[in-house]
Amino acid sequence: MNKVKEYIINAFNGFCMALADSVPGVSGGTIAFILGFYDQFINSLNNLMKGTKKERIDSLKYLLKLGIGWIIGMIMAVLFLTSVFEKHIYEISSLFVGFIIFAIPLIVKEEKNVLKNKYHNIIFLIIGIIIVSAITYFNPVASSGTNVNITNLNIGLCLYIFVAAMIAISAMILPGISGSTLLLIFGLYIPIISAIKEFLHFNLSYFPVLLIFGLGILTGIALIIKLIKIALEKYRSQTVYCIIGLMLGSIYAIVMGPTTLTIPKNYMTIDTFSVLFFIIGGLLILGLELIKNKIHNKKTREL
């Protein structure tokens, strides 16, 4: 029975990560951070590539449980998101802002020991804000207000998709800016989500695009995991401050998100901001925190 509960919990964790990864806002890594399994997630990915035989087997079992939930969550999100994203962009953007604003205090609470009395590291928070804001402001695709046409592949476009996938998966793994937010900035969010949806409906013409995107994801994971592990072990305070900065900066990316739609809309303003969806986003994050605390308390009682 304990193994069944463990399987369900890990699959649920993966499901929640997928819902976060599929939309611009909070990354799956942030959800892992909030639910308290981020270090286990990173260590498992690292051990899968460089661990002993036993560590690789144990990590593979854990990641498979997580992955099943992630796949289910991603499929559900993709089938639903493409039909509502462009029609209700301002409501969804308000929801994402709620995710971020409510998630930051939870991360600060979780990491208070590495943040307290190390306020000189606030420079890394500022760096995080600048990185995301600069990517959003200076990206030629985002500034032109158009999405990338992925139907006619060429070498340059293949390279662009590959590199964007590497960067996006790095953001998805790292608590902070969402990889989907970066895809939105790069003009690839709607095209990739639509390609996945078409592929799920057996339209194989999108397979080459998704293959290139998938190879970029695998490369990004291989390159970023070791760096994240080292950063969290040796420079945790600086890293957490930077993560918070990335999250704050992603608010600007979300505000500008409507300008990157297939039919560009004005960036989000006070008039188009939805307080209701902002509150819903916050309540969802608080709900995840409550679930984490219940799971932790139950494990503590069992011990």
C-alpha cells in the first residue's frame, strides 16, 4: 500500500509540474520547489547520467513515476490550452501573474535560512530581473509581435528551434522563469503547442519539428543539470536570489505576452488585468503548498 501511495504522489507531482511547464508563468521547477521534491528531482536526473548502477536504477524508477504524471498532465494541458489561450489571453496571463506573486513568498519561506542575513546577494535578484526583461525587450521575434512559422523548415529555423528548446527546458527545470514564458518570448509557444496537438491527432507532418525540439530538450537537460546541482550545493543563497529575480522578471514577459500571439494584441494593462483570475492563480499555488504540508506531516507521523 505504501508503494501505491508513493506511486500516486510521484505521479501527482509530475502532473502538477506538467501543468506549470505547459503555460507561461511558473516553471515546473518552481512547483517542485513548492511541493518539496526539487532536490530529489535534480539528484535523480544527475544520477541517471553519472551515478552508479544502483543509483541509475533507483533514479529511473523515480523519474518514470514522475514522468507518467507529467505526460498525462501535458497532454491534458495541450488539448485544452490551444483552444482557450488566444481567446482568453488576458485572463490566463492574470492567472500566471497570480502564480508568480503567490509563489515567491513560499519560496522565501522555504529558503529563509539561506536568504536571511545574506542580503548582499540581492544583486543576483537584480541580475535575474534584468536577464528576463532584456530577453523580452530585445528579442526580435517578441518585439515584432509575430510567431515563428514552423511549417517550412530550413537550417536556420531548425537551429533556432533546437537552441530555444535547450533554453526553455533549462528554465523549466530551474525554479524561476517558465520555459513556456521563454517560448512565448521566442515566438514558439503557440506553434509548438499547436504542433503537439496536431501530432496527438496523428498529423505526422509536424514530427520533424517535434523531433528537433525534443533533441534540444535532451541536450539542454544534459548541459544544465550538473550546473544546477553545483549552484544549489555551493552557491545556494545566490542561486535562490537569482531564481526570485527570474520570477519577478517573468511578470514583464507575461504582461508583454499578448503581443506575440498569431494575431497580436495589446500588452496587458490595468484595464485588461483580471483580479478574479489573479486570485484563482494564487489560490492554486496555496493549495499546492497545503498538499505538500499534509504529505510531509503524514510522512513524519509514519516515521
